[in-house]
Amino acid sequence: MTASFYKLKRHRLVSGVLAGLADKFGLSVTLLRFLFILFTVSHAFIGVIIYLLLDTTLPYKDEEEQEMFDYGPRPRRRKKRLNPFMIRMIVHFSKRRSE
């Protein structure tokens, strides 16, 4: 992994800044959130400004890996169509339910 910082989409509550920092340093996300709240309250809400700056500047980890390895998102699978038998069954049971 590179030496840069990043945000994570999983384990995020607001934008993933603290989740990315916790992943980078190998800490618990809950512990880092608790320390962030203590820092923010004790230093006149400077932590909110720092958080917003990090939120606007840090990329998501997926974007960083995409730039590094030059791959895009996986292609979506096409939805399977329901066959006519299944459609008849759904209509039949929905009529039965409404009676």
C-alpha cells in the first residue's frame, strides 16, 4: 500500500475519513472516533474544520487503487427476465391474496 492517506466507504458514518485513518494506522474505528470527539470538544471544535479539510482533499481508497492499477468498476450483470410461467404464478397468487 502507498504512504498516502485515504477515506473508506465501508465502516463510515459521515464520509469515511476516520475509517480510512483507522485502517491506515491499524486502530479500531470506535477508538479513533472517541479520540476525535475528545479532541474536538477540548480544542474549541477545531477538529470539525480539520475533518472537513480532510474530507475535501482525501480520495477514497477505491479511487486510489483505480489510478494505481488502471481498472474500472466491474460491469453490471444483466437482470434475468422472469419467464412467462413465473409471471402467471405471481399474478395468480396476487389475485388470490386480494380476495
